Amino acid sequence: MSKVFSCSEVCLSMQVFCIVLLNLIKVESAFRMLLSRLTIQMKIKPRCCSTNARREGPVHLSVNGREFQRDTWSNVSSKILSHLEVKYRWVDAYFPFTHPSWELEVHHQDKWMELLGCGIMEQRILQNAGAQDRIGWALGLGLERLAMCLYDIPDIRLFWSTDSGFLSQFENRDPHDCIKYKPVSIYPQCINDISFWLPNDGDYTSNDFYDLVREIGGDIVEQISLVDKYFHPKKQHTSHCYRIVYRHMEKTLTQEEVNTIHKQIEKAVALKFNVSIR
């Protein structure tokens, strides 16, 4: 039976990939420049040609002349990739819809990693699409593999995970943040909520509460999030509700163990921040 994912799970998964994509805009732009520079040696009739460069999407370049000269892969790629400060190589490859085909590999952690596949589209595909007089380029970036390098993610299967322990590390993060993946326990989560009225003097911040929770709970506190705010119009008081996710890296926590730590947090927050537990 196939699993049905909730909208929130799908949205969080998409956020992970959006962060990765934003981080790679400069790399992708470089490759777009590279492909736009590559041409194929071919004969054309002398004529005045046009361009559709004003519209978004692929730009079809055309000029007056008889022949386009082809830059070599090594010459063009060296000009572009030198700005990325990476060790790379182009290798011949096979893809069913392109010929010839190449792969771009980068050297990372003493290994060559496939980063990009590309090639000239088979002419029959263009003919079937009604573009007989065109030449097409196909290009695909391996976003998951790039993300594994950027964030030290050890297993590509994690990108299909709906575990909040993984997704929360990328949720609502700025693409320029330095994010490094933290291993997620294989054992189940225990989730407890805590809500309290804030002090009237206004001397309270959520970050102080987060620090206190991690000070008491230590490494078994996986996630802390503010899930609800409520303002009482008659009492003129504000209430916060936080969700604390507990999980141990080496064993399954019992609810009794979690409740003991949770009670300690309740007592400490009431004493230190002068809040009223609800």
C-alpha cells in the first residue's frame, strides 16, 4: 500500500530542495553560460537571422555567416569553472536521448562525483517536436548530490524522508546560512507541549526559553518550536505554547522518562522567567 503524505510534509520537503536550489544559482548560471558558449561546427546559407532573446527561457542565437566554430570542451569549461575554484573533469557518457553526451565530475573528499549530465539532443526528438532545423542541448544538475556536499548529508535517501528531525534542520532557513546536517536518531520521538502565561513586565524572550530547555534536556531535546500564541482580551495576558520533541540517539525513550525531564523544565521556566504554567 502506498503512503499518503500530508500537505505539510510535502511543503517541508519542497523547502529543503528550495534552499538547495537557491544555494546553487551561481553554479547553474555558470553552466548556462558554458552551454551558451558551445556551438557546433556546421554549414548554413548566408542569410539575416533573428533572435528571441527578449523573452524568458532558452535563447536561440543566430548571426550572419557561413560557419560556426566550435570551442573545445576543455577551453570553454576552464574559463567558466575556474571561477568556481573546483577540480573538475569532463568525461564521455551515454544517455538515451542525447548524442554525443558528457558528464561533469568534480573532485570532492578524494572522490570524483558526477555533478551534471548533458549532451546534444537526438535529432529525431526535435523532428518529432516540429523543430527540424534546430539543435537542442539537454542539461541536468544533480541537486541531491550537490546538497549532500553542501550540508554533509551522508545518505541520498534522506531527501525522501518525512522525519521532522531531518526537515526541521532546513525549515525557514536563509539560503546563505551555514547549515550542516546533524544525524537523526533511528528511534521514535516523544512529543510534549508546554504552555504558560508570559510575565507582565515583558522581560521574556523565546530564545531564553530555548536555551533553558536545552540546558536541562541536553542532547535528547531534538526540536523546540513555538506552535501557538494567544492573547486574553480580558486579562490582558499573552500565552505561548511550545512543542518539545525528545529523542535519544541510542535507545527508545519511555514516556515516563520524558515526563520527568518535562516536569523539570516546567519548574525551571516558572522559577527563572516568572511565568504561570497553564
